[in-house]
Amino acid sequence: MKGIHTFSLLGASALLLTSLGLAIGDDGREKVAVANLPTSVTMEEAIKTATTQFPGKVIEAELESEDGKVIYEVEIVNAAGEIREIEIDAQSGKILSSELEDQEAHEKGASQKDCGEA
């Protein structure tokens, strides 16, 4: 009986480690793909552009490909606690959009689009 339990435990451990390895592998490939995206603007330049438009503390900045365009997404929180996501073209450095995040929806990953601001 102990042998069956040991075998089951070893099998479950192997499955868990294999799944974890696959998850890390996929994430690693995604990071490499993003790192190889062509840019003319550095992350630091994109952050400076974003904070000039919306002063505050940068809480997240990332490079990604969206609809075939390489962009920086910069999230900033101001002194009033408002969170704004600013998208910047990684080639031209121009602001493409600016969205005020809904505080409750931000925790769930959704946002509310501002009209007229970009």
C-alpha cells in the first residue's frame, strides 16, 4: 500500500514540475519575442513622454505588439490616486492614446476610454 502512495506522490510531483517548466518556457519565449521587437524609442524616453503628459509615479511600463504595431504601455498613478494608461508608438515616440483606468476595473484588468484625449 505504501508503494502505491509513493508512486502516486512521485507521479503528481513529476506532473507539477513538468507543468511549471512548460509555463516558464512559454513565458521565456514571449519575453524574447518582445525583446526583439524593433524600436526607435527607448523605454526611458517613452516613460518621460508619458510622465510629461500625466505627471505621477510609473507603476508599470512594457513593450508589446498590438495590432501589428510596436508600442509602449505606461501606467501612471497621480497624487489623487487616478491611474492612467498611456500608449506610445515605439517608432515615433508619439502618444497614441491615453486612458483613465477605472479603479475597480483596474484590479480586474479593464479600462474606461477617455474621449478627446490622446
